[in-house]
Amino acid sequence: MKDVGTSAVCDQAHAPVAGEADGGVAPPVGNAQDEVAEREPWEGPELLHTAETGTLLLGTRKGDGTYDALRAAGQRRWRSLRDGEYVGALYVPGTRDRPANRTLIRTAERVLSDAGFAVRVTIDDRPRDAGVVAEARRERLEGRGERLGERAERWGGVADAAFGRAHEIADGIPMGQPILVGHHSERRARRDRERIDAGMRAGSAAAETAERLAAAAAAPARTLERAERPLQTARRIHKAEADLRGLARALDDYERRFPKPSGEVYDVEVQGPASGEHREALLAEVAHLESKLAADRVALAAHVDAGRWKIVDGRQVKPGDRVRVPDGWAVVVKGGRATVTVANAHVGTLRYGIHEVGDHREAVTPS
């Protein structure tokens, strides 16, 4: 019989957030992992989320019914960790260094409690230092590239061995030698040809696998290089600033007006300030965004100092000027504070956000 009174919750995110009382946000960086490591022992499943670990399900073992219960309830994102401190534990991919998905965690808690398990939930949403996060991500991607490269080499060896065996058999057959039907050598000749065919097919399949893995092994390095480009950094900053404005509106009460084409307001939506666990989730997201935003601003400033990027004021961009957009240098058709429209030989014009403009040159006036 299920004991409904044994479900325990140890949720650090439920504690008052420093600075929230006066409208501020909690300090964005903390050493949450040390505090989580010192939590009291717990016998049974535990849903744990920190920035360093992501979302984990600890205290389970294969065949105990936890995984089956989650799958039956539609939670199909859980996977088993293959390495690290929590090897063998269930985890949700893509949750490291992100705010906790409280909906997923609370649903998992309810499902496991309904299945008869006493569940503890531990959530610490404080983000890690942005430099630590970047270095950890680099190490993960480089490690992934190395592992894929090693697998590509192994499959390349398998392909070479398969081709070698096939060629070795073929080298023992004289050029143009037919199968002598009815001769005592017929069975061996047919068997050799089957082995040659099987070896060539196996070698081709292994070579294709090795080629695919080699391409995948090169992808992490390209991902890192692309993420560090000034254009990508500027885009992340623009999106983070927009997200933070949206979160600020969600945290405080606001009024949204819906006007007709004539300008007359036909409806007004009044939204009160967020509260409870929803507010905690929003504050956690704000802290994570602010931490990443600060790091990206520093990175973009370094690009500016090195001359690789220029902060362009859209109010200074006029028709006829030249700007550097993602597709290269282009002539301005229409300027603006937030966007710029440039001429394009293929589609006529293209519009970009001013944050995507990396340099600006005024039109040269004929003397």
C-alpha cells in the first residue's frame, strides 16, 4: 500500500530569494554544488537539479519501476548517464546550466509518488560563473570530438581489415579465371567469390560509418568557433536583452492595450505580478540570463577592441551608406533605429536588425 505521507520536498528554490523583497534579483553566481553535496542522506528516489549537474533522478536502480513509470506517464526525455560522478543515474539532456524545468520535475515527482515511491526534490537554480560554464562546455565538446574521432579511426581500421581480407582472397585467383562448373574446385571458387563480395560490402559499410563519424568529430570544433564569432555574440546579447524585458514584465504587474486600426483601444489585459513557484522560476531565469549576458558583453567588447566588430548606431545609418551585414558589405536602402534594409541582387532587398550590422561607412559624396 502506498504511503502518501512519505513524499518529502527539500527545495532550496522555495527559500526566500535575497534581494527579492526590494524588487531585486538574487546574486547570480553561487557554489551550489558544495551545498548540494552536503544535503542529508535519502533512501529512495531523489529529483536533483543544479546548474552543474542538470536534472537528475538519483537513488534508483534498473528494474525498480521508476523508469517504466516515467515512460508510461509520457516523460520520455530521461536517459541513463554513461560516465561522471552520477554514472547510471537518470538525467534529462539539455538541462545543465539552465533554470530548472519545474513543470517536468513536479510531474515526475507526482508520477513517482503515485507509483508508491517516497520522493525528495532538491532544486538549486543558482547559475555558475560564466567563465566556468564556458570552459566546461568547451571541455565537453572537445571530449566529444575526441571520442568520435577515436570511433572513426576504429571503424576505419575495420574497413581496412575487411577490404584487406577480400583483396587477399582475390589475389589468389588468377585474372580472368572462370568458375569451372562440375570441377572439384567449383564449390571453393563460389565460396571465395561470396567471401570477396561479403568483405567488400562490409568494408564499404564500415568506411561509410567511419566517414560519418569523422564528420561528426569535426562538428564540435566548428560549433565552438561559430559560437565565438562576434555576429553570434551580438545576436545572443540582443535575444537575452529582449528576454529579460519580457521577464521583467512577467514579474511585475502590467497593462496591455489592444488597439483597432483607427487607434481606438477595444480591449485591455491587466496582468498581476507573478507569485509563488512561478515567480521563483522567473527569477532563476533572470539570474541565468544576466550571467550569460554579462559574459557575452565582455566577449563582444573584446571583438570591438580588436577591430573585428563595430557597434553601429542605427540613427546614423542613411540611404546610400554601406554596412557590413551577415552576407557581406551592402548598400543601405533604408535605415532605422532598430533595423536596416539593404539592397540584394537576388531578392531585391533584405532587412537586418541593427545588432547584426558589424560596421558602417558613410556614402561618399562626389566632389
